[in-house]
Amino acid sequence: MIQTELENQKITITNDDVSVIVFRCENSNIEILEKTSIEWVLDSVNKFKTQIVDFDANADEYSQIKNNLPTSKYTIVLYSFNPLLTSQNIDLCLDYLVLKKMKLIKLKYGYMFETEYFKQLPVVKEPAIFTGDGSEFLQIISNEDFSYATEVLQRRIVKYFMDNGVEFINPSNTVVNAYVQIENGVTIFPFNNLCGATVVKSDAVLKEGNTIIDTVVGEESVVANSTIKNTNIKDHVVIFPYNTIDNCYIGSYSTIKSYNKISNTKIEENTEIESFNEIG
């Protein structure tokens, strides 16, 4: 919501006053940290009503926008190849449009405008340009673009968790993908790779070198240098290094020592598994 005093007049805009058109372009399904480019764009505008429209590169851009105009007071037009957008930057550009009393501004990729004004335009002629933090407007074309976007988004993910009470020991050497959830009080050492719908619960410790995929790690559990998939690890579990665990349930207060291969197994509470076993 924008609510400000401008020339003694209060301007209030609610989320319902704004709609978004996201043009789905080529390469919109490129995955960055397990989320597609278009999903990252949609995240930046998820508080607004949004429609996704297939973009025809051979057709007139203006006509494609006009043919999909919403009924809301303001419209934002974005493109699916721009994954570094944030809601903060969208708000900054929207503030600029409204507070400057402009009818139309051009973003580096896309537009913001008063819907009724755009509807009546015969043609778009050199609108004012405003991009907020212009570094967020990145089209993924090359491998270098992909690497840069991955680095930026990974830093944002890590910062989000650090701001919410997660401790990273050398965060630049840890990969946390887009759908991972980490509760406060967790400590994560270097060279962890957290993927899929993984959940790490409060006060757990991930020592160096884990790959954890679609797994729940319970409260105050400790996992070290292991590969774990599709597993529910309950609270106060200790997993020593060099284990491979897949599709298991591990009850609370259990201990799994090193060099085990365990699959499709339910391990009851308070169980201790010695080293060098193959189970399942």
C-alpha cells in the first residue's frame, strides 16, 4: 500500500488497485536454485492480482499489452526472463509512478501505467524511464548471466535465514535452494547442499559436507557429512559422517554411526546403529 502526503493531498493505493501482466517468454522455465525464472518473477508481485500471458516475439508488444489489460487502476507489465526482481523494487517503481503523478513509465523490461490512460493511447511514444534499483533487471541470456543470478539469489536466501536466526559458518560455501525451510537457532557449517522440500527444525546442527534432499531434520539433531534423501529425522538424532540414507524414518534420540547405507527403513526411538551396516 502507498499512503503519502503530496501537495496536501493524501494518496492511498491498495494492492487491489494494482494488477500485473507477466509475459511468458522463451527460457521462462530455466531453473535457478530449483525455482524457474518465471516463478522468481511471480514472487516479486505475489501481493497483486497477476495474469500470465504467452508472449509472441513476432507480434506488436503494445497490442499484446492492450489485449490483456485488467480493470484495475494501475497495471504492471513484466517479463518472465527477469528473475532478480524483488517486491521492494516493484514498490519503489510504483511509488515513483504514483507520487510523481505520471501516467506511464518504462522499466528496463516492462511498464507501469494508469490502466485507463494506456487503454486510450494510440501508440506508446518514449515514456519516462525509471528502474528503481536497475541492477535487478537482468535478462538471462548467457552462462555468465545464469551464474550471476544464481549468486545473487543465493545471497538473498542466506540473508533471509540469517535475519531470522540461522547461523551460517562461511555461508558462501553453502547452497540453500528456493523451497528449503530453516527454523531459527539452526547452525549450518560449510559445504552443505540443501535441496527440495527440506525442513531443518530449530537448534539443529548441520556439520560440514551434507547433501540433504526432501528431508526433515528434527530439533536439536546433528548431521555430519552424509547424503540423506526423502527421510524424516526426528528430534535429538545424531548422524555421524559418511552415511547414505534414503526413504527412512529415524526416531528421536537415535544415533547412527559412520559408513552405513540405509534405505526404506523405520528406525525406532533410542536406537543406536553401529558403523559399516547395509540396511533395507
